[in-house]
Amino acid sequence: MRSVRDTVQGRDGSRRGWLRGAPPPWWVRIMPVGLLLVVCIATLISPQPLDIGFLLGAIPPLAVLSYGPAATAVLGVVVVALQHARVFHLDHPGNTDLLTIGFVALLSVFVSYVRSHRDAQLDLERTVAEATQNAVVPPLPEKVGRVRCTGLYRAAQRGTLVGGDFFDVRESPQGVRVVMGDVQGHGLSAVATVASLLGAFREAVLDQPDLPSVAARLDRRLLVDSAEARRPELFATAALLEFSPDARTVRIIVCGSPPPVLLQDGKATEVHITPGTPLGLGLCPEDAYDEVTLPLLHGDRLFLASDGIWEGRNPDGTYYPLIDRLPGLVDDDPGTTTERVWVDLVHYCGTIGDDVTMLLLTPEPAMEPTGIK
């Protein structure tokens, strides 16, 4: 299964970018040596002495961007040594201030030492943070019961694996149960609420008889958390699904979130269901949820999308037409489908300011029993 963290962990360095903690690109790493070679070659092939020795002073600072103190020191020694190599004609008075370059080289070694130690500390902190966030929302298995699962997540806060959106798929005595939701806020401030809701869901999956009971458990969890945190405005929206053990039917309730989309026979259809109130408000009793039961055939898929997709807009303010575009983005590989939706969303909207989550569920219904002749 290609889930959100498959993408985040694999692309974290590229998504963070060089200036956000990722390793420097190749062209930055070769700049010090490249500049050194340019100066040497230019002075050797020029019939007249060139007054370009000052460029050597930029080599140690450039090395700081990519190399540790040892490599920076080596380049600094090479730069100083070139001042005394008569073949390059860089030691003439007025061409280069040797003392200045020597001081810059020593200062660069010190800066490189500090940067290397800070990078090591940041890498350690990032590793701990990723381990913690993966513990909150572990990767989905490729298949749960008779349901194949593929998820994709893009947190609004760069560099994080968990934000305000969440999803999980668990097997229960009643069948495979699924939750996808969106808590108030996004980024690291929402991680505690996400962890609390997922913990409540995983417990409710095992001992609650139906989806309204699961929703009630999540609602109560948020009410308790709101009281303890003195944040009465804390709430979340969610969609809950329950596949039968044979995966031939699915039950659905929604708590203030967009309904799932049924992909069937090359068409995308929004499931018609009356949404209940969001979780955490304590306004919807168990018997008030509208529960819809859908029959499933081989090849049917259910696509769940967060508000970040439904409410995405282009520069003109037009909402992203998910229902219209989704059929053309579907691929036999579920992971390719979610990636295509993400790329299409970014192309349509430009800037994405909210967490984006999608979950593609592919049930594999059991074959109907045939009579024995």
C-alpha cells in the first residue's frame, strides 16, 4: 500500500527543500571545487597575469554550505597554498590579501563545525519526531480483511507527517471498519486531538456493535478532551464505514464531513447521505445518524476525500470539480490514482493551504455461493 507516509518519508528531503534542512543539491556541493578549478585554469591559460585571486576567498565559505570542518579546512589550506604557487601568479602584491583569505578560511572552518553539530542535532530531533508521529498514525496495511487500502496525505504544515486529518482501517467482529476525519485546526497543534480520536476509534472498533455507537464513542472522547483542555470549541468531522465480512455491502455514516464517492463502471457518484453533526458537540444521539447501506460489486471502489480537496479553489475562486475529474484520474493501480488526484489538485488550485487527505478503498467481495448439483 502506498500511503501518505510512503510518500512523505520518501520525498521528505525533496519536499523540505535545501533551505529547509534537506541535503544540499549536487551543484552546491561542487561549487567550491568548481570555482577552484576555474581560477587555476584561467590563470594558467591566460597570457597575462589575471587579478582574480580574490575569488579564492569565496571558496571556504562556499564549502561551509556542504562540507564538514575537515573538508573545509582542507580547501582552506589549498586556497592559501595557491597564493604561494608562482605558476598561478596569485602571490603578487595587490592581487590578493593573503591575511584576509587566511582569516576567512579559519572562520569558515569554525562556522562549518557549528553547522555540522547543529545539523546532527536537528537530524536527531527530526528522527524522534517522525517516530512519534508514525506511532500516532502508523502506515496502513496493504489489505485489511477483504478491503485493499491506499491513502495519501499532504499536511498543510511543511515538514510534518501528521496534521489535522486522519484515517485508519481496522478489522472488527462486524467486518472492516474505516474512519477518515478532520479535526479543528491543522499542523502540530492538532496532533494530540488526532491521537486521542484514533485511540478511541481503535477501542470502539473492537467492542461497539455498530457505526452510530462508534461515532458516539468518538463524540464523547472529544467532549471529555474539550472539558479537560478548557476548549469548548474543539470538534472534528468524520466519515465512518463498515464493510461486511464478505465485503458485499458497506454501511456509511458521516459526521459533518463530505460523503464518500463511489467509483463504479467508470463513473464517480457522490453517496447520498444526510450528514450528522460534527463530533465533539454532543448534539447527535446514536439513533439520529442517517446510515446508508450500499451493495458492492467486483471492481467498485470508494474514494474518501478531506475538505482540503472538496474546498480547494483555483485563483478565480472556483471549487475543484472532484466528481467531474475523478473518473479520468482512476488507474488500475490505486496508488497511481491518489497521486494523480494530488497532482491534478495542485495544478488546478496552485497553492494548497489545508491538509489534503484521500483514502481509496477497494473491496474484494466474496463470490456468491453456487448450488451443488
